[in-house]
Amino acid sequence: MSYTESHAAAVLERCDELAAFSEEEGRLTRRFGTPALRQAGEAVRSWMESAGLSVGRDAIGNVIGRFGDRSRRTLLIGSHLDTVRDAGRYDGMLGVLVAIACMERLRAEARSLPYAVEVIAFADEEGVRFGTGYLGSSVVAGRFDPSALELRDSAGVTLADAVRAFGGDPDRLTDARRDPGDLIGYYEVHIEQGPVLEAGDAPLGVVGAISGQSRARVTFTGQAGHAGTVPMALRRDALSAAAHFVRAVEEVAHGQEGAVATVGELEVEPGASNVIPGRVALSLDVRHTADLVRRSLTERLHERAGAIAGTRGVALGWEVVQEVEAVRCSQELTELVSAAVAAAGHPVLRLASGAGHDAAMLSIIAPVAMLFVRCAGGISHNPAESVTVEDVAAAIEASSRFLKLLR
Amino acid sequence: MSYTESHAAAVLERCDELAAFSEEEGRLTRRFGTPALRQAGEAVRSWMESAGLSVGRDAIGNVIGRFGDRSRRTLLIGSHLDTVRDAGRYDGMLGVLVAIACMERLRAEARSLPYAVEVIAFADEEGVRFGTGYLGSSVVAGRFDPSALELRDSAGVTLADAVRAFGGDPDRLTDARRDPGDLIGYYEVHIEQGPVLEAGDAPLGVVGAISGQSRARVTFTGQAGHAGTVPMALRRDALSAAAHFVRAVEEVAHGQEGAVATVGELEVEPGASNVIPGRVALSLDVRHTADLVRRSLTERLHERAGAIAGTRGVALGWEVVQEVEAVRCSQELTELVSAAVAAAGHPVLRLASGAGHDAAMLSIIAPVAMLFVRCAGGISHNPAESVTVEDVAAAIEASSRFLKLLR
């Protein structure tokens, strides 16, 4: 095993150790503010300290390890420690542990850098407990919304109380923003959570942009009726209309390079085998790295839905649920990451991130760059999440080279 | 108001009276063996007696009123008194009350018939409590399956105990079959439960056949994945496959005169807006009055599903849930019904029954005929079920003429 691979093996062992800190027996679930997240944070703190970082926690409970003195401008490197329910062990954690491994290597090589580094382990990115995605990074980016403090989890606990119980300070969240003038940028390593690297036979991917996202709630309302007594010509079948639309979603997305569009939820009412569906509600999720393209695709789908509803005599409901703008990664940082990947002996595969990441939030206050690591089958948010030691070694090698290239 | 319309108004009043006998406050639910059904049966018994019928109850609790002596062959006229949950007040009851109204008219006219008549109010057709559709008529037709006595309702009560509590005799159900040699036929008046008569501007419809039915449980199993990270070309989206199939169902049924095909249930797994569906299960219901056509349609849909699954790289599951053969109505009786409708001054609109009825069960032991009554919007199994006094008058007039034409 090479020097880098032994570091990678240590990272994978630490991923296994963190996976043991869970709210649930036999599966990994680690939401914001829980004892399991506290335990994971403490383990990360001890590893940071072994790597020579001086470690603290901010007002929301992000664990931050600093290397280099206060006078220098800082590169932030991070990812998150919280998970979805029944999660895999790499989504988030891998990025934190690769960052720590890079700092260990710098220390072992007695290498200094012309800038400071802070490794950040965010306390909440998935937002499972309070519906607060990017909570940890929003505090750092100065985008925390204080009205969120009144949100309650399923047990009735408010976010404010959860922050307090977690050792944080709810009153300091709104002004915890990092000064953009102090920051060189933000760098994040993350598993791809998709199949592109595997299909392209590449261990690493350099992220050019994080897609924007349009979400809508679409309903088709026709007329329920008896499946035996209403002739086909007299039907206003809401599910037939919805199926027509699902096909249109697929067709429109296929026709646009780089676009994805998904109907992930679909509910039929009344939902009995002998009743013609009277109403269908479905979710639409459209993503693209170009906001104009995404908006135009969504608009076309809205028009198609209207045309389908019109010809079928059913009513269309269209409610915009969310509009998230795309984030461009820093060209300067991304070129350095690409050079580092190439210098490490790997093909430079550029791709977009279709999933959101803390980097999207950090882009508000700093230039950002991301490195994706191939994961088996593109599977994520699932205990079957898997990476190889070779690919993690590639990520450590490329990230270390990136740190050395950066001035 | 004409003589017949005053009879019709009385029938509608009785429908209202029966609707008050419910298991639930504020809505009509009347399942087999309940006090509500007992009350409805007692009301029907008293109206039968007022019409000069001699009334009894058989072993399952069907209420039977006889006119004419035992030596004569018998025409059965009937429908059912039980309902679905939150039912309308005409599905079933209208047929029983029109039959009683016809007997009252014969009596008022001091008219004799060259055969006997028995009006049967079946105790269970919907089968809501025990999942036993056609329970009442299956006893009369000699098709009662004794293993059904062990079925339990949601409260854990067995069918055997429910029959006993209802005053019936579970040990006599299997040999309660009526002798076909004694029977002239079975005649049933029922609301259409569909929109064909309304669309055809006809108060009455003469049923030529009751459709057969094929039911299947169809599953498409692809690969769940992240809605943002899996490119369109790499997806195996189970919902896209299912939508393709739903469109095929509609298209194939549209292309076959007299066919209906319905996907009424459709469940998506995992069913989250940001996850590509990995599995979809749906119900298929295909009906036609020609069994060969129905089987061929179902086979074509099975082939289409296989082709859709094949080109999309998803797995197809196809489980046959039920196969019910079509029932042809008696040509002889149906011609008399048609003549009676014409003589009553109404257009003779022939149609198929896409819903099942007690007549389907009775066809095992006797020639059957059915008369449909127009209902508003084709709506049934719903409190909004509605018929007009004029259309009920037409049904009484036509049915009375049918009884006089029959020898």
C-alpha cells in the first residue's frame, strides 16, 4: 500500500468509526443537535487536534480546526457531519476527513503554506430534523434567518432549544458571518452521489457549477368515476393526464443538454382499482447549471401541462415550491483543482453538481471549488454508499497538491 | 302528477326512508348483518306486505316477498339493500322499491299473472364488511363457499356469527340453491352508475350483457437515484415506465369498441420529490362483454408492458388478480324488456353493464334481464347519487309492461 493509500485507508476507518455514532440502532441517522452528532463532532475534534489544528466550535455547533496564524487570509475546507435517515457513511463525512488527512500530511512533511486553513465540519446540511438545509453553512455565510429559531422538530423541541442543548448560542447566529475579506475561498470534497464518474471511468471529478433547481407541485383534477361504467370517450382521467405529463417531462429534459427533470412523487385520488382517478398530485424537480435554461425548461413544461390538461378537459394546478439559483464555481480555484488532479495522474473530468452542497451557501461570501469522488453505482443517501480506497487516495493526493498550488 | 309519477314519488320517498338506516351518523353506510340493514329489511318487509306479498327471510337474511301460488314457475325480481361506505341512496334500493311498486300497481289494477313473482332484497352485494361480493345472491344461486364462514370483519367477528346474529342460519347456506326448473328468470332494475344514458338522452337502458373483468397487479422496478445527479440517459425511472404504460392502456382501450381499461391505483417508491422512482406498483382493470376480446386486450397490454420495460431496462412484474367471465342477458327476456320500454314511449337504448350486479350471479340458475335507470352525471357510490322522479316513473311503467308481456 502506498503512502497515500495508507492515509486513505485511515480515512475510511474513520468513516466507519463515525458511522457508529447514530440515533438509531443498526442504521446511521444523525440529525442536528443530537448526542450522536455531538459524539461525531468530538471524534472529529480529536483528529483535528492530532493533525495540529487549534479547534473550536461556533455558535451553531460547527467544529472548526485552524492551521496558521490569525493575520493570514484563510482557505476554508469543509463538509458536513449530519446525515439523512438510514444514511451512507461518506456523504459529508468523507470531505471533512479528507481535509484532515491533507493537514496531517502537510504536518508530516513539515510543510508550511502561505495562507491559513480552516477545516469546517458543518453541524447541519441535510436539515432532516428541522427542515433547515444548509443550516451550518448559512450561519458562516451570514444567511441564517432568525425566524427559523421557532421551528419545532417532530418531538416539539424548538431549534433555539436544540442549539442551546448542543452547546451553541442561538442569539449569536445572525451575526456570525465570516468576513469575505478574510477568505481566499472555500473548497469541498464530496462523493459524487451520481453515476457520471463511474460511467466515465474517472476516480475524481472537478465541479464547474452547482445546478439551480425549480420545484413545483402539479395537480390534475378530472372526474372520478366507475372503472366499468364510464366509456373511454367520456372520461376525464386525472392519471392519464398525469402520465401524459410525466412523459413530456422526460422528453423535454432529454432534449436539453445537461438538464435533469424528475417526477418523484405522484399520488392518485381516490386510488382504488375500480375507480377512474379524479385527481393526481405530483412533484416536479428541474435542474440545470444555467438559470435561464432551467427557467425556460420549467416554463415549457408548464405550457405542456396546460396543453395536456386543456385537451383532456381536466384542470391544472401549478404551484412553485422553490427556485434555487445555480452557483458557478470559481474559475481560478477550479483551474488549480484541475491542475492538481492532472498532476496526481488522473483524467480531468469536469461535471456539474446536480445536488446542492454547503459550497452553494459559502459562494455568497467566497469563491468556491469542489472535487467529486466516484461512488459505487452513483448510490447515495443509502447504507449501500461506497467508495474505494484508491479513489479516496486520489482525492487526498489531488487535494494536497491543490493546497500546494494555491498561493 | 301522473298516476305513475305518484308511484315514482313514493319510491323516492322510500329511498329517503331507507337512507336513514345507517351505521354512521350523517352518512349512509349499511353493511351486511348490521342493525341498520336489519331495520332496512324490516321496512322493506312491511312495504312488501302492504303490496300483498307473503314475506319471508332465507338462511342468509335476504328478504323475499312472494306473489302467486307455489305450483307456478317463478320470476325473481330483485336487487340489494346493503351499501358501500358513504353511499348514495339508490344503488340497490331503487331496484327493490321499483319491484314492490310494480306489485302494488298489479294489485291496484286487480291484475293477475300467469306465473308467480318473488321480489328479493339481497342482504349483501357490495361485500364491504367481509369482502364477500354477491353474498346474498350467491346463496340463492347455490354458489356460496362454506369456507367464507370463517372470514372475519375488521372487529374480528366471523361471517358465521354475523349470519346467526342477523337471524340467519350458517349451516343452511350451502344447500339454499333455488331449483332452476322452478324459475322463469331474474329481472333487475338498477341505476346505470355511468354516464351513457345521460349522454344518449334516454331515461332507461336495456342491458345486453354484463362485462367480464380482468384485473392485474403490475410493477415496474428500475433504479432509485438522486434527482439532481443522475443524467437522463443513465436513468432507469420506474415512474417514467409506468407513465408510458398508462398511456398504452388508454390507447389500446380507445382502439377497441366497447372496451374500458383503467389504472386506478398507482404507488411510487420511495416517493420523494428529489428521488428518481425505483419502483411503481399499479392496478389494471380491463372490461369487455366479449371474453375473447377482453383476454386479447389484456394480453396485448401485457406485451406492451414487457416491451416498455425492456427498452427502459426496468423489470416487469405482472400478477393476475382476478378473471371474471362476461354474462349474456337472456335474449328472450331482453326483447320483452325492450318492447316494454318502447311501449312506455321511451327510446330503446341497449348498453352493456360495466359494473357487476346480482344478475351476474343469478345467471347461473336462470335467464336474466336488466333495466338501467339514468342517474345524474353517472355518479354512484357517492352521496351525490341522484335520479329524477320522471325517470323512476319510466322504470315503473316499463317494468309493469314487461311483467304483463311475459308469459
